Amino acid sequence: MKHWKTMTAAFGLLAASAMTVQAADIVLRSSDTHPDGYPTVEAVKYLGDLVKERSNGRIEIEVFHSAQLGQEKDTIEQTQFGVIDMNRVSLGPFNNIIEETQVPSLPYIFRSVDHMHKVMDGEIGQEILDAFSAHDLVGLVFYDAGSRSFYNRQKPVESMADLSGMKFRVMQSDLFVDMVNALGANATPMPYGEVYSSIQTGVIDGAENNWPSFESSGHFEVAGYYTLDEHLIVPEVLVMSKKSWDKLSAEDQALIRQAAKDSVPHMRKLWAEREAASEAKVREAGVKIVNDIDKTPFIEAMKPVYEKYVTSDKLKDLVARIQATE
């Protein structure tokens, strides 16, 4: 029932917006859970500008930010059904749908953001994007999401022992649940939009995310401790509904693919600027930051997670190739 209510609300919002857009022959509606001004939102707006210019105004992209069309799990289904044309989503919610997305979502799989860029911009990244096609989606490009670290309302986390028994929100992904549980904490999957109130009321002790999300969500207001363990460097993905994609001509498909690729450097520039600004704001607010932490026990604790999820020859090969990428 909740699913259909969400989809019905999305239909209504999209129908209302359609009446306000008259000039373009094709209007593609894109969803993002992040607020207006966030780097991923601005990147898709930039993509829209490129598409509009290169199509001489025939194609426009309308961006619905701030989860106007629903939380990520709902919008993924709506995109598969063709209700939403384009969607910027974290890889985590795809982990239970597309097995290849589990690999870049593995804890400590990437040594640095530069290493992640090299992998995801290359042949391996394209293989993972291609895997979306079997699930009524078209993978376009990967965007940055920085490194994710733990934050909480109770105490500084300076070692794995400090995590013991604490309740942390994770994305709705079995892999992320097992990651947190392997560290001795208790994982609580829940939508992003519920995290603030859940920390505030003590339903959970904290969550894990990057600097911009920690800041823009206001979570730093209710979680005064942030530990830079950087357990995940998970890219985000921009996808299109295959139903919407198949309605386009081959020329328009190529135009959108190229414009999406051209939006990536712009997004990364915005991300670097936003990350620095968010960090400064959080530090100025007095949040206790644990900068130096021995990651070795954290990495070793991930061995059973890798054993559980990296089971097929395909995934083992992807992991080995990522680790071998210099």
C-alpha cells in the first residue's frame, strides 16, 4: 500500500510539472534525494543544460531534488517502471538487485578517491554500468560521494571496541548491514529521510556518511561525534529508465550519454568544493572529530564480509582487478 501511495504521489507531481513545460519535444524528469544545490543535483542540472543546448532545445531535463518523488528505494522501482525517466541513486540500494554493484560497495575496496576514479572511469566501471541493462535500467555515469565514516550522539569512537553495541543506520543493503555488524555494532536499515529524527529521539545512536551529507542533512546538529574511519568510498550512479531510453532515437541516446560523461568533471569540481565547505561548517559547529584511527582492525574485520559477498568467479575477478589497478 505504501509503495502505491508513493507512486501515485509521484504520478501527480510529474503530471503537474508536465503542464508547466511546453517548449521541449522531450522532457526527462530526474529524481534525487539530496537538497537543491547539492553537487549531484547541480551536476544533473548541468547535464540538462548540455542536453538542451546540444539538442537545440528539443530535450530538457527537469530535476526533482529533496526526495520530492520519494526515497531511493521507491524511486528505483519507479524508474524501472518508467514513471521516472532519470535517477541519481547511491549504489547501496542496488546491492540486492544487481550483484556487480556489491563490489564497489565493499568496505576498503578502494585505497583512495583517486583509485576509485581510475577504476570507475575505466573498463571495470563500464562493465558495472552495463549490468544495469538486465534490470530495466540504463547506467550512464558514476558520480562522487566521498568517503563514508561513522558519526554518533554518544561518544568519540576511537577504536572498534567503542562501536560495540551501538545502533547505526545504514542504507537498505544487506552488505552494509553485515559490514556494521562485523564491526560489533548493530545495523539498522532505514531511509535517509528518517535518520535525523531517529538520532534525535534515540531510536539509533548514529549513522555513517560523507562530509556533505552529514552537514546538509543537519545530522551534525544531533550527532556530535564524527570518526574518520573512511570505511566506504562508494560512488553514486546516474541511471535512466530503459522504457524512457528506448523511446529515444539512437542519436539522442548518444547525445545524452556524452552529455552525462561531460557532466562528471563538473560534478567532481563541485564535490571537492562542497566537501571542504561542509567540513569547515561541521568543525566550526564544535563537532568532535576523531582524525587518526588505526584502520587495520577494521579492515581485518571485513574478511567474513568479503567471503560472504564475493562468491562468484565474476565478482572475485572484479575484486582482483580493482585491487590490481594502480
